Amino acid sequence: QNWDKTITTIPTYALVSDAFKNWRGMKESGGRRIKRAIYFKMDSFRFCDEALLERVRGIALLKEELNEATIFPPADTRPDREPLTNIGLFRQYAELYLHTHPQLNHDLLCMVRQLAPREYGLPLEIYAFTSTVAWVEYEAIQAKIFDHLLTITPLFDLDIYQMPSGKDIESIRR
């Protein structure tokens, strides 16, 4: 029986000759994987200035991180000193947000990772597991996470890549 309550008959030879997905591991683990990236425009990356730091200090999740961080000026290029960037700070925020999210399974891997830059920008991949395997609940949790992350992005002075649409092209023509 399939997840949608339909019955499928599989010829015996197909078990050896074809590939198939076994969803049993997902059900037994107690979580469904979220693996999706947000693409950022790289020309919006910059070092954090006081105005940005002051703005994000109001975010409860980042208060402790910013208090503990030694903030170096961008001109300090010594290898042991890493000035904060807006994309780095956002990545840190996203990790803290996921690690404190009540609907994620914190016994399983949870991370935000930077993938190789592409023609669409720099992807930050969200990799986490929900605390439910139910499809509808999983989709709702995933949507809430991405709604939040996409909406808070402007606070970090970051731009998300979006393929130009008809309106964008029309505005260029004017």
C-alpha cells in the first residue's frame, strides 16, 4: 500500500532490476528532511557597519552572539581577525533560529551551509529535519521556516536573487 492509500503490484524481477524508494527509514527516524537553498545576490554582501549591528542587536537570538563577538574593522586584514559580514551574520542567525525551532527534530542533523556560488548568486542551504513525518505538517513547518528567513533577510541588508520577470524587464525598457 502506498502513502496515498493506493495499492501497487510490483513484479518480482523489478525488485532486482529497478530502483525504488523505501520510506521506512524516514518513518522510523521520526523526522522528514528539509533541504532547500535560498540564493542571495552577491553584490549585496558587505562588512557589518555600526548601523547594521545596532539594528540586529534587537534580535533576541543574536544578542548573546554579538556581545561575545569581537568586532574588527573591515580594514583589519590579519588572518586571525575576521570582520563580520552581513551574509555571515545572517547565516549565524539562521542556524540559531533552526536550533531553537520547536517543530524541528534536534536529535538529527541541523545546519545552514554555504554552497558554491552560481550564476543565480550564493546559495545558503537549510538542512534540518522536522519532528513529524506527516506530509502536510512537514510542508507547513518548512513553509513557516522559509517565510521567516525570507522576510527577515532585508534586516541584514541582503538581497535575494529572483529571476527577472515581465515587470522587471518592462521597467528596464522605460
